[in-house]
Amino acid sequence: MQTPGVRSDRGFDEQQDDAAFASAMRALLHPRRIAIVGASPKRGFANNIQRRLVDCGFEGEVYPVNPNYDEILGLPCYPSLEAIPGGVDLAVVVVPSRLIPGVLESCERAGVGAVNIITSGFAEKQEDETGPERQRAIRDFARRTGIRVVGPNCLGNISVPNRMVASSGAYPPLNRGPIALALQSGLLAYSLVLPAHDRGIGFTYVVTLGNEADIDVVDMIRYYLDDEETRVIGCFVEQFRRLERLLEMAERAADLGKPIVVLKVGRSEAGRRAALAHTGSLVGSDEIVDAVMRQHGIIRVYSLDEMIETLALFHSRRRPAGRGVGIAVVSGGAAGLIADLGADIGVEFPSLAPETVEKMNAVIPEYGTVGNPLDYTGQAAQQPEILDGCLAAMAEDPNIHVVVYGQAYPALIDLDQPTGQVLSALPERYPDKVFVVLSLVAGELKHRMIDQEAVEPVRSIDGIPFLQGAENGLRAIASLVRYAAFLREREASARADARDPDAAERAEWARGVVRAAGGRALVEREAKAILARYGIPVTREVLATTPDEAVVAAEAIGYPVVLKVESPDILHKTEAGGVLLGLQDADAVREGFARVTAGARAYAPWAEIRGVLVQEMVPAGGHELILGMTQDAAFGPAVAVGLGGVFVETLKDVALAVPPISNRDAHAMLSRLRAAPILTGHGARGQGAADLDAVADILVRFSSLCRDLRDDVAEIDINPLVAFGPGKGARVVDCLIVPRQDA
């Protein structure tokens, strides 16, 4: 039953050939024969897992393994895996950590297909220096044998299609549905699965990954993408360990239209420490994590409740064609509450079109108020034509793409009653719109309709479970709208063609310039030469070694000019008195040459002075931005852009992304800045808009440079990048490139 099938020319955790991977995952999630190693008649993880398998209807064979017993819970108990006739597909291991090596050897001898190690006491134990070594031994076992391992330090796995609940916990037989979960915390499986199950929400798989010695969250995403029954993927993540592979899976998910919903911890310092203690992981910069997920269409949520509502809403097989949301409630107070929450969350409630207002005025009582959010009044309970007319008018409004029916509290809807008949008919009447039922609060789903029993109760409309809680429901709607926009923009604006015939030669040349510096920071002229090779506009400049050469250069460039001392030993030229601006004639240039060189020598007598850079003076009135690259420990090079001055230094107003950056990504970065209105000409007196197309193009080119130099450069600082008016371009005025010292 063991199927190694590992490509020897690629890392095991990067790629296992498709047939071997599929076989290993079948053994893990669709086994017919399961062994519980460390089975016990005493209450505990092993006993609970055995009970869950039987009680939840697993139709395969279960084999307790423990040399100390002949029988456990009515099943024959075997002394070892090798003693089980015919072998097993899956071994669930619940023994002390010191015994794990021997159990793994037994798994290899018995030809086990996959292993799930529940046991803790590995890399998550910071005080135990041997824990990480024991965990590496598990990884090495998987690589050597091809037997895939989930865990250690997890709570088991659930396969609803296989009726397999091989997990410790009070799980009932779960509803079957389109959601698959991959969780780096076993306990949180209860928090997500059980409340959702009680609302009728169904699952395909729930895998708790623990420390991820072998199989990780990216492996599970890979499997779920291939699984036809899974349409929505949910992940709880403390750390993504393989960014490039994750992004490959995110691209596949976008191609398939399968949303990936992620709850990731580590935004606070305490959260980072907790993640380290729990899984032994290193938590990367949360700002960069956020940028990566946004850039690649991964939906990020921030609480368990928000995750449940988002997973519920993504049952929808429809994607909204725009950002407009219309919501109808039966109370003016509720309408005001929804409007405030929507403004905070970023849900757009567009004004109703004139024809929509006219239609609603025809059905709403005079004391009602037409608007969005809409209070259609309590009279609709006696006159269902009011609700029908209002929701139909909203659905026909060209500015509304998601129509929401608001409930006061969570309740089933009776299809035998007028409200149910109205709601159930809408999706068929308006196939281009998304219809959602949202209760203002969360809680137990009421089965009784006020004063009568429901005849035909339902808890979903058009396959979408009713959402609970105004805030988390609106957050879920915002996520659906953003995801649909991501898919539309991705299709309309394909990433730049990577087949650049000069790309390899250009990258090698740039790496050569950096390496030739011998580990020192590049001087501005060298750094800008690299930028120019990537098509990034820079200021015209000439290095002069004498005052006369400086004058010749200035006259060739045209006055006024800037003088900057050039020295590999002086990174901050202004502090050294090595910069003069706005020199208007030859005499000023000669005098300035002497001043900047003298100032530099006084500032750093030991410094090598190569000469003075004569540079064009950029026109006044442009917008000054900063553009930079830094190396993140987990994700590699990250690109940051923002307005200079107080916006960056005080307000920390920067947008982040990870290479490669498309033109669409670049424009999205600029629009996320709090200072974006200034760049569009709406936020500063007397200052017009910036050439955002030119800045976006520079971001795209800069991201290519960063990707090419990722192994050679620690940081790049462009400050300032001056953006002129629309159609007038942008230009780099100064640049610093610092090589990596470990390159």
C-alpha cells in the first residue's frame, strides 16, 4: 500500500508526482483499512478516535494496535502493524514521542500508505532541544520512504465522503458539503466545524496539520483543488512555509474559481510568540503576508465567526458582476445600523437608480422611506407584494449586484409562506444577481415561525446558507465582492508576458554590477544605471572629477543643475554637506564643486572621493514618492511604495506587494494608500494629479529588478521618485542599493 513515487530531481516537499501524491492522499482521506497505533480501552485520544470511527459510520476496517491488549472496544487488538493480515492504508499514531521512530519503522515494514501522528512533544516544545531533531526525523522518514505524514501534534482528520471521523472530539456524522478545511490548530476545528454543522453547513474534508513535519497546508490546498466535490477551501494558518508553492496553488485556485479563505494569526507580537510556541513556526511580517494574499486573490478573515460566514457565503456558484450591494430590512433602526457598519467595512450601498425609486414608491407605504439600505416597513408581513416589489426592484437596479434580505434574528424560512415564496423565486428570475439572507445577530437557528410551525422550512437560498450577524455577514459580503472583482480584473488584465528575450542577460548584468561592488553599497550612479537598464526613468547625470569637467557636464545637461559628491564611503550625502541644488551658471558650479568635496572630506577624512555627480534639476511641482525593496525572512523581497515626508515617516502610509507585480497590482497598491487622493489631485491645494500610469509602470519594472536580485541585494531605497502630471511621466532622483552580506 506504500507508494513512494518521488521525483528525485525535485525537493519532496515541493513536488511529488501526481500519481504518487493522489495515492498517498487516498490512503490518508479515503482509507479502507485503518490502524490505531497506541489504541487503549481507557479514555483518551486513541480511544476517542476509535469510538468516532465506529459511531460515525466508517464502513472500512479498524485495527487497534497495542501489544498489551487482546481486544479494545469489541475489536481484536494486534501487537504490531506487521501482525495485521493484509496491511492497512492509514496508521493513526497515538504513542509517546520517544516511541515514534520505532512506530515509523514498523509502518515502513508493513507497507502503510499514510501516517497521522497525533502525538505532541516535538518542535513546538521550545524548552526541549531534542524536539526539533525528532521532528526532522519524521520529515526525513517521509522523504526516504514516500510515506506521507500528517502531524505531529494534531487532532486527526475527517473525510465526510468516506464517513471517516478519525479525529478526537465530540463530532457527530457531519453534513456533506463543498467546504474543505486545512488547519494548523486541531482545537479550532471544533470551533469552526460544530457551529457550522448545526446550521446545516457541510464539509468534504477537515485536516488538522499540527507541526507540519511533512504534509502542510499547501499540500492540502493542492489536493482540495483537484477534488471535484470541494468548491471552497478554508485554512487556519500560523505560518505559510512554502510561499512560491502557495502562490502556484493560488493561481490554480483562481483559474478554477475556487476561493481560498484564510484566517492567519501573528498580527501582534503576542500572536507571533503564541504561534511559535504552538507549532515551532517562524511567523513572517504580517503586512507582507496581507499583501501576498490580497495580490493573489486569497481571502483573508480575522476571526472564527467571520470565517464561518465567509465560508457560508462562498457556497454561492454566482459571482457578483460589480461592487454594489442592496439590502432590505424591516426597520429604520436596522437600516441605519447596516449603513454605519457598511461604511466601516467597505461595503458599497449605491444610491438607487431613479427607475428603482419609482418602482419602490409604488409599493411601499407612504410612511416608508426609499433608500439603500431600505426600510420596507412591517406592513410587508401582511402584504407580501411589498417585499416582492422591493426585492425585484433592487434586483433590476443596474447598480446593485448583491441583494440582501435582512432578518431580525436567525430563523428558518418557510417556503409555504409568502416570504419564502418571494425569496425562493428571485434567483431564477434574476440569474445575474447574488441573493443573500442575513440576520442582524447570530445565534440558534429558530425552527418556529413566530406563531405557527413551518411547513417547508429551509436554511439556505440558492444554495447559500443564511448568514448570521450583521458585522461578520457584511464582512463576508465584502470578501465575495472583492474576490469577484479580483477574478474579473485578473481575466481582463493578464500579467505581463514573461518571455522577455533580454531578461536573462539583463539580470546577469545587474547581478554582476552588484557583485563587483564587493559587498559595499552601490553609489547612486551605479544604482541608477541598474534602474535604467530595467527601463526605469532616471535623472540625466555625469560624473566629473574636476571643476572644469563639472562645468562642461552642466552645460550639456542644461541649467539649473544639482551637484552631489560621489563616494562609496558616504551613503548619506546631505549629512556630509555633499549636495547642492539649483546651481544656475558655470561660476556656481565651480564654486559648488569645491564646496561639496571639501564638505565630504571634513565629514569623513578617510573616505574615497571619486568626484562630483552633475545632475539635472527636476522641475518643481511633482509628487515625491518613495519606492523600496526589503527582504522578509519568510517571503523574500517585498516592494513598498508611498508618498514621502510625513506620510511615510509619521503615518507609515505605505502599500506592499511581492514580486512579480502586474500593472493591475501596481495600480491597486497606489489606490490603497491613505494619500491616494493627493495623487489623484483631490487632496492638496494647488497640486494636480500625478501620472499614475507612469508610476505603475515603474512599479512593475522595479518588481522585476527585485526578483532578479533577490539573492544578491538586501535593500533598495529610491527616494525620491518624482511623479509629474498625467502623461508627463516620473523620474528617479536618488537610489541606494545595499548588497546582502550573506550572498
